[in-house]
Amino acid sequence: QVQLVESGGGLVQPGGSLRLSCAASGSIFDIYAAAWFRQAPGKQRELVAAVTPIGFTNYADSVKGRFTISRDNAKNTVYLQMNSLKPEDTAVYYCKAVRGASEYWGQGTQVTVSS
């Protein structure tokens, strides 16, 4: 069992930056793959970025070059550094941990990009 708690969301102007954190507890987190998803109003939840237990990453085309996912296994935390934010990045951002058939979600954190 893994519990995930996201933080770091908020209101930011276009072109600004935010760093989201996802703190995990309850299990050995470094054996899990982790990912950030987002869901905008009226849209399906979509993958933003993912990181494997050993640090391989992949990104949605819409965020490549602007967002960076990373993990600190010693702190049981996954981060999403978001730069050059655009209004279309506005969404609730969710953290997910996966190992085999087991998957866990956080409660989400709101990111709003607006002037």
C-alpha cells in the first residue's frame, strides 16, 4: 500500500514556473514507477511525465523541453518542475505510483496559469 500526497500547485502567470511534489509513504517507494497526470475541465486525464525506478523518463509532446520529472528515493518524493507555463497547462495534476498490477493515486493539486 502506498499513500501519495501532492503539493506545490497554485496560480502562476504565463511564462512562470512551479514545482510540484509528490510525497509517498507506506511502502518501499523506490521500486515503483511514478508519473504525473493532469486533467483539465471537460477533458480526459492525460499523462504528463513518467519516471522508472532507475530514473528513465518520458514526457508528453506538449511539455517536452518545459517540464522535468525527477525522483529522490531517499525522500520518497517525486517532483515535476514546470517552466514556461502556458494557460493550456491549467489542470488538476495527479501523482501516480505503479508496480505490476498495483497502482495508487494522489488526491491532486490545482495548477492555474493565468494573467
